[in-house]
Amino acid sequence: MQLAKPKINLVLTRSVEQIDASIKIFDELGINVIPFPTIKFAAINVDEIIKTFFREKTHFDFLIFSSAQSVIYFSEFIKKENFQFDNNLFITIAIGKKTAAVCGEHNFKVDLIPTEATAKGIFYELFQNQKSKKTVVIPRSAIGRDELITALKELEFRIIEFPIYDVTLPDLETIDSNKNILKETKIDWFAFTSPSTFENFLKIIEIRNPEKFFMNYKIAAIGPTTKSAIENYKIKVHFVPDEYNLESLAKGIINFDEEKK
């Protein structure tokens, strides 16, 4: 009789809003998930200057969505303000297949999905050969990174970037509940799905020496930006998928463990 393989115990850091759907992806592959939401999303009141820009129907050339949340909150914003857009008058760029799928759900026609979902990759693939100055609209999180914006400004593009949502800590009840679960479970892997999920985890657990805390665990990062944020604390990242999504992350973790046996 062949014994069943022991399940991998994995701490998954996501947002409060995303955690339930994310668990299902790992569970279907036989990974036991210890859910640990470390971020919560909240809408931000958009600056009046930005509202005026859209109210006057100023022309723009590109609309860039860097996350599913930027699509959701931008869609809510334009509905609330009753702004109307013709999708054919600008090019919509969705960073990642998940973001593109959410664009479809909110009636944004996606024209381009960059091959490489990093600021450097997006710039070199889509923008470096643009000869005339363009206007680029970028709704984003309040803590969004600036690499792409900086690169575009060097081309003297007009950038309309604005915080559309914030990334905060979950409520205290959620935090306390998750801390208790963590104490009671043997952990094999930690999976971090953004720099914010990792950095907030350090805050929630009050980790003063991250290198020491993680030294006996395997660490997975969903992509190179998250990997870099973790490595800044001198922590080894054991796995990053070639495709930056949860399915690839989960399958890669299983394969990693199988190869190490």
C-alpha cells in the first residue's frame, strides 16, 4: 500500500479581499494553506485636478493598469463621476493576465499585455521607440512604485498618475486570529505575492531580525519585484515562477519539493 504524500503547509499572504479565492488554487493542487491576510484595500478620494482632467475629456494615448485593484477602483471612480470613455481612442495596457481578465469584466478593451511584468520590461517593450510625446494615464495604489513613471518622464511624456486606492493593514481582529493560527501550525513555506504583503507581515509579527526568523523556512515570491523586496532583508528566496501568477507559484512549489527529495 502506497502512503499518501504529506501535504505542504504553506503560509499564503494576500489581501483580505483576495485570500479566499487564492486558497482554492493551492488547495486543488494538494497544498494546505494557512491563510494570512497582510493587506487590505480601500478607495481614495481622487484629487479634483484629476477629476477636471477627465471631466474635460482631455485626450490621452495610453491607459496603464498595473493590478486588478487599479482596474476595479478606477472603474468605480469613473462610474461615480459619470465619466464616459471611448475605448478605441486610447491604448489600454494591462500588466499581467489577471489584470487583463479584470479589465474585461469592467468593459475595458485590452490592447497590450507586456511579456515581462516589470517596469523595465514594460518600458523597453512598449515605450522606448515612441517618437512623439504621449499622454499616459496611470491609476495606481498610494504606495505604487515609481520606476516606470520615472522612465516615461525621461521621454518627456505627460504622465497623469494618481492614487486610486490605498493598501493598509487588516483590522486587529483579523491580525490576532491569524497570529494564533501561525503559532499552532508546522510551516514548510511562506508565499509572498507583493512587496506589501511581505513588508506588512514583518510589521504584524513584529519581526526585528527577518533573516533569522525565516532561516528555517522555504520562501516563494510571485515575481522579481517581490523577490527583490525580500532579498533586501538578506533572506533567501527559494522559488519564483516564470509566469507571475498563483497557479504557476503553486505548481512550482510542488515541483521544487519533489526535486529536492
